[in-house]
Amino acid sequence: MAVQNCWVAIVLLGVQLLGAVLLPRGAGVSEIALPHGSGITVFIKPGTSPLGPPPLKPCYISSSKKHKTSLTIKSGEKEVFFFTCHDPEKHFVIEIQKNIDCMSGPCPFGDVQLQPSISTLPTLNRTFIWDVKAHKSIGLELQFSIPRLRQIGPGESCPDGVTHSISGRIDATTVKIGTFCSNGTVSRIKMQEGVKMALHLPWFHNRNFSGFSIANRSSIKRLCIIESVFEGEGSATLMSANYPDGFPEDELMTWQFVIPAHLRASVSFLHFNVSNCEKKEERVEYYIPGSTTNPEVFRLEDKQPGNMAGNFNLSLQGCDQDAQNPGVLRLQFQVLVQHPQNESNKIYLVDLSNEQALSLTIEPRPVKLSRKFVPGCFVCLESRTCTTNLTLTSGSKHKISFLCDNLTRLWMNGEKTISCMDPRYCHRRSQSLQVPGDILQLPVQLHDFSWKLLVPKNRLSLALVPAQKLQQHTQEKVCNTSFGYLVASAVPGQDLYFGSFCPGGAIKQIQVKQNISVTLRTFAPNVQREAARQGLTVSFIPYFKEEGIFTVTPDTKGKVYLRSPNWDRGLPSLTSVSWNISVPSNQVACLTFLKERTGVVCQTGRAFMIIQEQRSKAEEIFSLEDEVLPKPSFHHHSFWVNISNCSPVSGKQLDLFFWVSLTPRTMDLTVVVIAVVGGGALLLFALGLIICFVKKKKKKESKGPPVGIYNGNINTQMPMQPKKFQKGRKDSDSHVYAVIDDTMVYGHLLQDSNGSFLQPEVDTYRPFQGPTGDCPPSPPLVCSRAPTAKLTTDEPSAGFPAESDSEPYTFSHPNNANTDIPLLDTHEPEGPGE
């Protein structure tokens, strides 16, 4: 008998060895035997691996000489089988389900084992499921060993492929508590009325333990309690039950957080929705150590607590929902635990009670995301309500603190609106553009602070005067200061950027036609002190039609670089900009353009540039489309540079870039000698003319009748006998004089204070010479694409006073045949040299 058994064993061994040779690689024989009463059922069913494409060839389970696509092994059964393919893990999955009934018998509390053993299972993707049923009055607790669990959201996966899916029960309804990975903070999950735990292991993972235990607890009187333990700095993202689907109606769920005493915790809600409640109100409740108002109740829309020391609880309470339109309650939140900072214990008072239309936002700087843990950076209002960004508004006082490991991770952005809707009130008024001191004293860098300046349309304009002259930022001369100003139009629909400016230049004033935005932008963390000393003043001035006027006062230190607004994008169509450049009396200005042409091509209209001397009013007009820009020119007096744009072709915009430099005036000896000699010759020539004129006049007087002077106080008639035919005065020539010398008759009117006679001006045309230095030159009026016409004194430019009929009359020369006083001609007189 023993010999026979030996031969049977040898035959079986040979069959196994032959099977190992003939069967496909990886498809060896498997044997699964389940003990009686174990409550375990094994399912082998089709399933594909998520790691690769679906297989091309079919694969079957060979059992009892039959090919099957699925196999079920129940408690007390034994099955031997093999797969007909090389890669069964791509075709099948195995599910081991154990039912534990704690309602009819004792529960097997303690560590949970993997049954059957991993070594007896084929190399397939495995799922172990423990389905525990318990009474409502019994609480069950799942305890997870280190490393603890980390909850993940929909669509996320675990790096090692090992996941834990946990569900609870409400009567006959299954409620999903969440899906978890390893290496987290979740240490325990308490539930009542049963629990279903699923452990998913990939086919290549050799894990042979469950990693959790089950304990008996008293009723928790809520859906579940999740405990999250922090041993140091870190964060945890957690979700409500059934997330992202709706939280069960009128249920309660609690999270318990264990925080070391030396650390601080802050809560922030990432995503949430509220349902339509008929009774009660959806809310979150906090039990915070040291709080005198426990539990503290918050709405989901409220800012959540932060800077909390020690352990605390957070609970989510649902409501009775509307049966017709229940809505969805869901919540995803983050708990951040970190070391307290020195700034977290310091309170800053920001008093904005006297400000109007001002807002300040403190927020994180944009940074690249990192996989490593990064401590949070929070701004706390009243030391408890903490958030990653906080907006303060005018009209109130705010107490804030910071919970942040590095305050350079935050910055501030502010905005203030200054408007003038009544020109009678704010005309000629000024207002300082200064950042409030309470904002500058905060330990966070000010990034931007913008003033939006609004005026009534076509009634007022704006003038910006800096405390220190400004430099325009250009590629040739960049701004190296810690802050600067960005000036742009605030008119809706207008894309006009005047430029970027910084202190330390030559621009004394910027005038703009209508609404603008002035932004103070900082480039260094220590800008608060410098910005406090620097400032702009805005004034409301009479309306003008140009888009902008820059007042420039160069100095001898270097060149002043200036460029037109909207540089690189082109000056907007049909706009005009001027530069008022001052030249000191002892200096000469050199005006140089950096390009020969502007590159503008007009679709309609013409583009012009005017250079006008402010003292002599002499001006040059250039067509920016047709002509080459002028070569360097020298100016001894202040002058204007004005450009007026056409409607340019797309891509052929108007950009103007030039610079101005000053040099001291020098007197050349040759010029002095020529001036002296020329002046002497001119003086001798004038004396000669005067002598000849006097001699000629005396010669004419000697040939003519004597000159009489009329004296109204003397009777000029001789006494005689009256005649029969006496003539009247109208018939006689006694009142007619051959010559009347104007000097003799009106001499008392022509004497100056020294008693000498002033020579009257004869036949002279004097145009109006009013003060025009503060007005930029106006472009010529062009109605078509005709050639440019030079502007002469025959055509007064717009913006300058025209000649009027109030010019003084002048007397004609005594020797002129026509001695009548001339009226103004109906045609305008020709200009000099015409």
C-alpha cells in the first residue's frame, strides 16, 4: 500500500512538472480552499488592467476540464484551476469578500487578516472586502496603523496603487465615506449601523496585511467621526460623505483634529454647495479649546477660523431638504497646521474710517506649485478669522494679524477712486495722491496702488504734478528706482497708455484731457519709506482738446528721452500730444530724433509734427507720412513739439522717439566783432538818412507859403468900415492854411516825460500779440490729401486770438496826398515778406 501511494505521488509530481513545461508561462495551476464557516466568498471575473491597452487574444479559466470566463468559490469549497493565457492580470480580477454579522453573534474585533493568504492567490488585481453589519446602537471603529490614510477626491489615484474605500449605512442605504491612500493623517473612522471596507491591491503588490483593526464602541449618534492626527507641520484635505454627490439629508458628520500644542491650525473651505432647506439650517460647528462660546457656529459662506492652538472638532450639519428641489450639500476643505510666527501675535490697526472709495487686498504672490509641503500664509481678521486673501474697505477700522512663515509670500494691491462731478466745486482744486500711512506700516510689500481719476466729459481736464520731477522709462534710459508710476487712460473703450515714469527726471507736469488711472507700482520690498516721501498732486483744470501735454524742464546732467504714448502699439487715431520744453536763458537745447521716419501710413487724414518757438512764434510743420524727420536742431528759447495723428493703416502706426540735451551758450569773438562793425555801420547809415531827410524837409518849407498857427483867443480881423458887400467866413479863405505842422498842433500830446517828441508810427499793421506761450501749437486744417500748405500770418491758427477791429488808428504822414484817417481794409493785410 505504501509503495502504491509512493507511485501515485510520483505520477502527480510528474503531471505537475509536465504542466509547468506545457502550460503557458505565468498561467500555472492555482488551488484555493476556503474553510467552512469562514464567511468568505472568492470571485474571479473579467476585468482589465488600467495600466495598459485591452488584450487582443481571449483568455479563459480552465477548471474541471471546462473553459470559463468567471469562477466563484464559496465557503467550504476547494477549486484547482489555471489560465489559458500568458497574462491573466490583463483579463481577470479577483475579489475576496468576507461578511461579518455582528447582529446575530459576537464581532471578531482586533486586527483584520488577509484571508486566504496572498501566496495562494493568482497574480491578479485583488480586492479584499469586509462587510460588517451591526445594530444601530453599536459603534464600530476602524483603526489604521502607521502610515495613516490620506483622503483623495474623484479622479485622483494613489501613487502605489493601494486604495482604501470606506462606506457606511443609513438603514438600507449605503453612504460612501471616502477613498483613501497611504501616508496621511486619518487614524480612525467611527461609524454605527455597520461598515464596508474595501482594500484594493494591484497584482504586482506583495502586501500581506490589511493595515487596520476593528474595535467596539458605543453609539456615536451621527453618521461618522473621522480622526486626523498631525505630528508636525502639514496639511490635510477632507470631504463630506458622498462627495461630490449630496450629503445625506439631516445628517451630522464630525472631524476630530489632534494638533500638537506648539503648532497652529487654520481651516479653509475649498469647494462647497448648499441645498434648499425646509427646516433647520445647514452649518458648520467648531469646538475650539479656550473658546467661551463653544460650539462656534459658522455658515458655509463665512470665513472659517484660523490660528487655533491645540485640538479641535469640526462638524457638518445638514437640514430637512425641499422634496421638490432638494439641491446638493457638499463640502471639501483643507486644514493647515504650522508653527506660529512672531507676526501671528502682533495686531495691526488699519484705520480707513476717513477714506472714501478705497479698497485694499492682501493676497499671496503668484508662485509655482511644489509637491513638497509648504506652510500656509494667512491673513487673520480679529486674530481668528483667517484666510489666504483679505480685502479691507474704506469707512471702517480693521484689526489684522498674519499667520505666515514668510511674509514675502504676500503682497498688497489697493485702489481708490477720486471723482469730480461738479466742476464748480472742484475747478482749480488739487488733491494729493498718497498711500495711507496705515497701509504702508504693514509688514507686507505694497505691489500696486491705483488712483482712478474721473472728471465730467468735455468740461474739465487733469494735471499731475509730482513732488520730484519724473523720468519716462525707455530702453535707452531705464528706471532703476524702487517704485514708479503707470499712467493710462480710464475712458471705457480707449486703449491709451501714456507711459511708465519714475522719480529723478525732467518731466515737471503731465496734463491729460479726461479720465485716467495712475498706478504706483513697487519693485523692491523696502519701498514703503521711499514711497512715503514721494507723491503726486492732481488738479482739476479747464478742459482742453489734446490727449496729453508734457511739461519738460531739462537740466545739464544728461539727455532727456521722450517717446509718444502707446509706444510700440502706435498713437491712437486722430489724437494730438504736445511737449512743452523749457530752455534756460543761459542754455541751448539740442532736439534730436532717433529715427529718420516715424513709419506711419495714413488711411485717411494727415499726420503732422509742429516745432514752434514760444518767443518768436516761428514754427516748422512736417508731414510725418511723407517727409523725413528733421536733423538735430538747436533752440535758444523754450519751444513746443506737437504731433497730430491721422487714421493709420493697421501695422503702420505713429511712434515718435526723441531726446533733448542742454549745453551752455558760448559767445564767439568773430561773431562779436561782426556784430559791433555791423551795428556801427547801421548807425552811420541811419544818421545819414536822418540828415538828408531834415535838409530835404527844410528846402520844401522855404518854397511854400508861411505856416500859421491858429489861436482861438485872438481876434485876427483888422477893424475897418463895414462894406456893402461884406463876405462871410464861409465865403472867405481866412480859415484855410497852406501847411499845418502836426508837431506844432499836437505837440503837447506827443511829448514824453523828458519833454522830447515821440515820432508817430506811420502806415503800420500790428497783429494781436497776446500771451500764447502756455498753449501748444495747433495743426493746420487739412480736409483732403492735398499737399501740405505752410502756415502764414494770413491764416491765424486755432487756439490763438485772431486779429480784431480794436487795433489803434494811425495818422497819415503830413506829406501824404491822402490825409484822411484810414479805416481797416476789407481784405487782410499781407504778412511780412509776402
